[in-house]
Amino acid sequence: QVQLLESGGGLVQPGGSLRLSCAASGFTLDYYTIGWFRQAPGKEREGVSCISVSGGSTNYADSVKGRFTISRDNAKNTVYLQMNSLKPEDTAVYYCAAPSRGYWGQGTQVTVSS
């Protein structure tokens, strides 16, 4: 069974950090560009970051550039999103996906609040 499982979300104070993980089962992440997306209450889902198959190319939304870092460990079949200097506006459910295959995780909640 194909599955993407996000973890690492939680409640953090402004300025804090979290690292999200996206672990795949039932398929190999190696062959796919993987993206992180988020959806805040009342807002549309937006792309946060993506990483190429080799990991050599990454892209970020302007709102997270310089604060978030995406990486992948193909040996562990996992993609990560390191989030630093978190802001209240980063509060959302974060999803990882292999969009070209239509595979999406269930999401992990990130709440940034004092």
C-alpha cells in the first residue's frame, strides 16, 4: 500500500523551529520530485517547497525563503522540511506529496503561537 506519512508537527513559539519528516512506504521516493504544501484555515493550499530527484535543485515560496530548508535522504526514503524562525502566519496543516503520481500524505499540524 502506497503511503506518505508526515510527522514532526506541533505547537511552537514564534521564532522557534520544527523539522517535518515525510516517510514513504509502498513506493520509492528516489524517482520523484517531492513537494511540501500547506493549508491554513480558510485559505487555499499553497506550495511551500519542492526538491528534485537528486536533491540538487530546490525551490521555495517567497514567504519561507531563508527560513525553511528542504532535503531528502533517499536511503531512508524520507524527505525533510527544516523550519526555522517560525511565524504565526506559518500556522497550517503541512502535507508532503509526490504530485506526479498523485500521492499525498494526511498532513501534520503546525501551530506557531505564544
